Amino acid sequence: MTRSGRHVCFYCGQTSRTGINRTEEEYTRLFKSINGVLFPGGRVSLKSSGYSRAAAIFYRLALEANSNGDYFPVWGTCLGFEMLTLLTSGQLLLSRTDTKGVALPLDFTDDARDGRLFRGFPEELLKSLATERLTENSHQWSLTTENFTKSERLRSFYRVLSTNSDGQSEFVSTLEARKSWHSFPSVEEEEKALIYRHTPEFTGTLTPFQQIYFFD
């Protein structure tokens, strides 16, 4: 599917093209004409607002599109970030933090270098983000790294690219969806499936450049 070059940003009132309280059919038609969606910040309910309803519809449509090979990016900032964690986990996992009007440097994780978000950033900018107070925090609720780790749904869907701390709690400041959403039901099941736990049986050579092994 080829999409247009338009993105839509849903705020808590109106967008430039459509109101926030539209039918699911109208949102579906709009989805087919855009190539990305941004869930911005605001001060509305994550469970009962028009914002949350629209976000849930677009989130579901984005998952369906990406599963079918139609790349559709979704970005969440502030309230939008919180909305995405709720939509993915099915739970409100936020904790109060002292993060109102605070600028902080980013504490990058080991996954930041391999992630798609920061991969193309100049080294000088990455260094500044890691050492200078460049990122604004104006929120009362955060996803702590403890709560992220406890949620199997969040762990299997996202990887953490950066964290921060308010002096009391460490919280996730940047996360990114994994390329594959398939995961094992438990760490034990994943370890059982590791290839080095199985004895390969050579089944023959098809070409000088290819060999086939059977793992049981």
C-alpha cells in the first residue's frame, strides 16, 4: 500500500482535518490516507477521553498494518507515551515522580546504539544529550524501570533506549518497539530453544555453498 505524505497529530480537542470524537469508520478512512500518527501530551483521561478512544483505534490499525508489511510509525510524547504503555500492557503502570518542569540529560542504555531512533544521530549530539540538561520533563507520572521490567507485555514489545531519575525513582524516558513482536512465553522456554542445546544432524550438501542440518 502506498500512503500519502501526511501525518496526523491528535490533540485533546481538534485536529486540522477532523474532530477528536469521530466514528471508528471515519478514523479508519483517515488512517488509510496518512503515513504516521503522533500522540502528543495533554491532560485528559487515559481511559475515558476522546483522546484515548482515538488512540486505541489508531494503535490497533497500526498494529494490523505493520503485521501485514505496511510500515506505519506511531510516536507518543508525554501523555502519548503513557497512552502507548497502557495500550500495549493493558494496565496503568505509572508511578508518581518529581518531574514537573525539570530538564535532564538522557541516561542511554546499551540498546540505544542498536536502536533505530538514535542510530543516525551525530556523535556530538549524542554526547550532548547524555551530558547536558537538554530534555524537558513536565509530567507527574512516569513508567519506572521496575514496573517496565515486571510487565512481560512491555518487555516483549519494547526495548528501553534511555532512562532518567528524579532522585528517588528511575523511570523510562525513551523506548522503541522491537522489530518482531513474537516472543517465548517465558525465559525458560526461550533458553530451551537455543540452538546450541541441540545436536545437529548433517543431511547432505545441495550446492558447494550450502549445507543442511536438522535440529531435533
